[in-house]
Amino acid sequence: MLAVLTEPAVMDQIGMSFSPRLLVARPGQLVQFRNSDDVPHGVRVRSTNGQSALFSVSVDTGQPFEHRFDRPGGYDVTCDIHPGMSGFILVDAAPYAAVADPSGAFSFTDVPTGSYTLSVWSIDPTLRLEHKVEITAGRTELTLGSAP
């Protein structure tokens, strides 16, 4: 079982955008929603599995809101006040997680020797995949994607 991270994952609202636009958190980890803009924002979170809104709150400047996501899955984040603002939270118990760069590349370091299942998660379910990966002695890094 993975330990719950003690530091909150942070999604800020700044420049009329959620930052980061994609946030990865572990089940049970606290997520803090901040508002660094000088106008009020809303935070509406909805599970991608079709459920109704998990919560919808106002977040004033300098007054963060915190929520603990207990269930793995994808969550859409929007602002009720500014419809163009959107973000996404992926809650997953994987011991390693990375967000791919714009070319689709990502890497993990200090991976122990062993067999792993690499799961690629996308907001679009047709783009999700799993791939078996073997980390052998002397190889502690896994890099996939296009080279810059």
C-alpha cells in the first residue's frame, strides 16, 4: 500500500486559467484549490464517469479550498463564473506518475529492477493503453516519446 502524501497537490487559478491544467494526485491526498487572480472564481469538480458534480464552491482571492480525493479516476474541473476555464485532475495510486510534454515524451528515474505495467491515461478513453515494461539491472530510467 502506498503512503498518502502529506503535502497537498495544488491547482491554482491564475491569469483566468487553472494551473497546472492537468494535476496528478494520489487517493487520499489533499488537493488545494487556490485563487491567485484578483477576481473571484468558482471550482466545480465532476467525475468523468458521468456522475453529477462532486462539489461546486466559490474561491475568493487568497482563500484556498481543500478537498481530499479518495477514489481513483478522472475529474473535470471548471469555473462556474468563467466558462472558458477548465482543468483536469487524475487521481491514481501508481507509485510513479508523469505528465507527458507536448510531444508525448515523459520519463521516470530511479525505477527499481522488475516488471511493470505502464498505463497511459488520457481524457479520451480511446487513447488509453497499457504496455508491459521490464527494468533490468543497471537500467534505472525509463524514457518514452519523441526526443526533443
